[in-house]
Amino acid sequence: MPTTTSRGEEAKPDVRAAGAAALLLSELRHNPLLWLLAIVPLVFAAKVWKPDAHTLLFALSVLAIVPLAALLSHATEAVAAKTGDAVGGLLNATLGNLTELIIALAALRAGQYTLVKASVAGAIVTNTLFMLGASFLVGGLRYHTQEFNRVSARLQAGLLFLATIALLVPSAVSVADAAGARFTRQLSVGLSAVLMVAYALGLLFSLKTHREFFASAGQAEEGEAPWPIALALAVLAGVTVLVALVSETFVESVQHAATSFGMTPAFVGFIIVALVGAAAEMASAFSAAAKNRLDLSVGIALGSAAQIALFVAPVLVLVSYVMGPSPMDLQFWPGAVVMMLIATMTAALVTNSGRSAWFVGVLVLSVYLVLAMTLYLLPPRGQ
């Protein structure tokens, strides 16, 4: 006898869709920051009608990324509530780094390898110092002390240290032994393979074989009920695409707009592009820290930096053999390598205890300010 489906069961998908739409509309009504989403179509319209108005495109892109970052932050928190802070941080870092990867691929296709390397190094330093330090400060202003899982932080810091060594070796060898370009490229391909394997094994270690060591240490603040997981994932996917498109417009206009503002190319590539490209991740990290979910903040900041160093940079090296006008190597200028090493050592130092307060954030942000000021006044040689 064939089974029949009741009319109520047929209506369930429609009910769920209506509920999801109601949640989104409620969020838009109660969060004035999201009203800036109206600027997103203006960015695309201005790009079509006034492609040479670089300062206008720069300003609109920055204003459009802010509400997109806030929406991505809410969706990430909903996913983390269902999957845990470790998986939530990894997912946010992956989607956030998709923006950097798209930007870098566009520059790679044009043969702008200096810009590619500047964006990679800048993203590592910005995520490790600015995002982590600001998260400590935001959380510390609301709570006397906060705790996080130092095992997870040590793992990410260890992966970052490995990546820094891999980026240091090509530069050191080429200067000391006058190695040729062919040797540097071959070494870069081998190092890329090592980094990608290490990153994959790190994920296996933290998410599978020893996942019990990476549980959240802090007590999350009670808040509103999170979105359903299906709605959160849909918002994550949609907003990530919009952030990538807006960020591409931002990168195309930022160099021209920077000239009118008196900013050097080094400062733009290392600081401005990195800050705007990581806006979505920063919104999630700061919001989590304010709700006493510092494990999620640390996971986003250090996890994003480690993913860029161990996955994005090696992928760009390998893809350059197909997309680029010539193969790209991992030879960074000495100043960039030193800054990445300083950022890695700072992160390892401040996360060693598994506890944080507002002044720890001030110290980390001060290190970032020193590096930013140096780049603003004295760009690296070769820029």
C-alpha cells in the first residue's frame, strides 16, 4: 500500500524557509550596522559606471565590508555553537582566508609577485598580532581575566614557527651562497609540499586523534539562541562570496587611493590590504572575545595565520606554475621575514599561560604598532 504524505509534512520546508527569513529580517532590524549592506550594490554600480573613481571605490568598499563582516560574525558564532570552538574557528579562518586567496590569485595572474608576497606576509602578521591583541583587549575590558586552551594555541604557534623557518631558509640561502633562481624555485616547491603536509597532519591531530586536548577552556556568556545550522552555513557561503567580490574592488582601487592619502606601497600591501581582507574574521574574533569565548578568538586569529602560512602560500607557489607568467618562489625580503618571526614569537609568549587580561592585549597591539610605524616611514627594500 503506497504511503501518503500529509499536507502538513509538505509544508514543513516552506515553514523552515519562512522561519529562516524571519530570523534574518529580525537581525537586520535590530542591528543598525547591518543597514550598511545597502552600500554593497553601490560598490558594484560604481565599479561599472565610474571605474576610474578610485578614491570613491576605496571608501565604498571599506564601508561595504564592515556590515558583511558583522553578518559573517553572527553566522560563525551560530556554527561554533553547534560544532564547538575548534571547528568553528577553523571554518571561520578558512572562509576568511578565501578572500586573501582570491586577491592573491588575481595578483598572481598579473605577475605582481611582490604584491602577492606582501599580502601573504601582511596577513600573517596582522592576524597574529592585531587580531589576537585586540581580542585580548576587547575581552579583558569586560572580564577581569579570561582563560583559553593553551594546547591549541601552542599547536598553532608551533605551526607558525615551522612556516616562518620555511620562509626564512630560501632568503638566507640565496644571500649567503648566491644560489640561483632555479635552486630557489626547486627549494620552494619542496618546502611548499612539506608545509601542506604538516598543516594537514595538524588538522588530523587536533580534530581527530587528540581532539580531547582541544576543548574550550572558558565559560561562554549566555546570549540569544543561535541560528539554525542550515541558515548559518547558507549565510556563511553567501557573505563569503560578497566579501571576496568587494575585496577585489578594494584591492584594485587601494593603490591609487593610497597615493592621494600619502601612504607608501609597502604600508598599503602589508597593513591596509591585510586589515580589510581580514575584517570578517576580526568581527567574529572580537565578538567571541566579548562573550568570553576566547578559545574561538584565539582559534580564528592563530588558525587563520597558520592556514595562510602553511596552505595559502604553498598553494600560490604551486599554482604559479600554471597561472603565473613565471614560477613564484618563497623568497621574501628580509624585513618581512623578521616581522613574521617577531609576530610568531610574540604569539607563543603571550599564549603560553592560557590566561589573558586587557594589558596583554595592549602589549601585543604595541608590537603591531611598532611594525606598522616602521613600514609607514621606511618601506622594505624592493617595494
